[in-house]
Amino acid sequence: MNEVKPAPGKGVYFIEVDSEYEGQRVDNFLLPRLKGVPKSRLYNLLRKGELRVNKKRTKPDYKVRKGDLIRIPPIRVAERGEVGTAGDGLLRHLSASILFENDGLLIVNKPSGLAVHGGSGVSLGLIEALRQMRPDAKYLELAHRLDKGTSGCIVVAKKRAILKELHASFRGTGMDKRYLALAAGDWPRRRSTVSVSLRKTELKAGGCVVKVAADGKPSCTRFEIVERLIGATLMLAKPVTGRTHQIRVHAQYAGHPLIGDDKYGDPIAEEIMHAKGSRRLFLHAFQLKFTSAGQLIEVEAPLPPELNALLAKIRKP
């Protein structure tokens, strides 16, 4: 992909579409390249013809082709920030955290505290760091997301066709995702499934909050008790759907919010567990199983040391 970009708001520039992006909608192609530009502004630029493909007006659902030349008009966005630079320590850590890689994808054991992408005051995320780690890679795109505080398996596509295949797997039943989560209190054995609708609300200060609501999107998580501990229960969580904050909100709805959850947690449980050494959200994407390009892929990410240390302190004699 050829791109010569002036300073924001200083002049017109052009992006030439590479073969890896062929077939992607032009709005979806442009959104990650115009960080900080609201969707409504992007659609307005397309509608007015200021944003053109091969010198012609185009609609948001146009599918880009190899060699398309996209004209980007001068756009000044006050909230847009520069992408941060990944330090050598982070790059070494991510390189050592690759769980699986082939020609079409790679799976990384994401550390807690690292957002999956920049934005909303975050200048550097996992995908930006991976692109800096692999400067010669023509295509690297997230296939799904994990919350900033969640650690574990995350899939990155190295080809557009693989990304489409992965998206289909995540939307359907082809992606088997399993998490380890520490829930406050004594989780009841009869509560093996939480199935309630969730509604996401964007916050003015950035981020979002998710609540159970009758007019929300249907969601379902299956839970299984792994081990009963002092003041908490180690759970295996398998999300059937993939809503934002789903496992966290479903655990809260069940009356046993996750330990280390600063948004949906129980303050009393948090105080107790903090004294035991809890310093982060106890939610870890430890296993993925799916098929890609005819190959069965199954990976596991070991539980991080800080989570194992907490378990050791609250394990029953």
C-alpha cells in the first residue's frame, strides 16, 4: 500500500490500495487510517465527493480493488494524536509471546494493561506495536478484541481472506474461546449459564459501560466451576456470543463479579483481594480452538505469574 501523507489538515494525499485489501468496503478500509475522524464525518466526505476513488465519487459500500487510488482531502481533527513508538522491551515481550504463526495469521498472548489498538487517549496498542515489530508486513489486522485489562490469546490476520474467514468463525460457532476468570464469593453450582440482553452506552469521557437491558443485544455465557477458593471461585467461562464486556457483566449479573474489575466489581471483595495482592482484572483468554484454511488450530496461553500468585494465596488448605 503506497501512502504519502502530509501533516494533518495541510494538504491532499493519496492511498493506493494493495491486493491484500481487495474486497473490503471503502469506509471500513478508511476508518483505521483516519483515526480520530468520526464515522459521520467520513460519510459526509464521501457524500460530498471530497473523498474520491480513482477521481470519482463513491459510496461507503464500494468494495476497493487492487490499484485503486483514494484521494484524502485535508482533514484537521483536534483529538487526533500521533501513534506512539513501542519500546524495545515491549517489542521483545510481544515477540516472545507469539503462541502460533503461519502464512495467514498469528496468535499472541496479550499482556494485561495493553489496549488492542490506539484511540480514546491511547497512542499505542497491540496492533500498532505489532506493525512496528513487523515493518515489512503488508497486512496485519485484528480479528477480534480483548479488553485492555484482559490477558491471553488474541488473533491477528496476515491476509484479508483469512480475516474474512476468521470474522465468520467469530460470528458463528466455529470459534471455541475459553477464559479463566476469578469470581467473587461462592459461585452456585446451579448457575451454569447466563443468558440476558446487554446494551452498550458510549461515555462522553471515552470508553463505554454495558448494562443488562431488555432492549439490548442477546448474549450468552456458559460458566463452569474449576476450583473453590477462599472468598472466590475460579471459573471457566465460554462466551457463546461476543458482546463488549460480556463475561464481566454476566458475572456481575450472577451476583459474583470478577476480581480486579474496576467497572463492574464488588468494592468489599476488591478490598479483601487487594490485600492478598490483586492488582489487575482476573480474566485471561487461555484457550482458542478453530479451523483456518482447512487447518485445525488449538492454542493455550499459560496463566500469568501474577494471577497464579494470587490463586496460591487464597487456595484452601
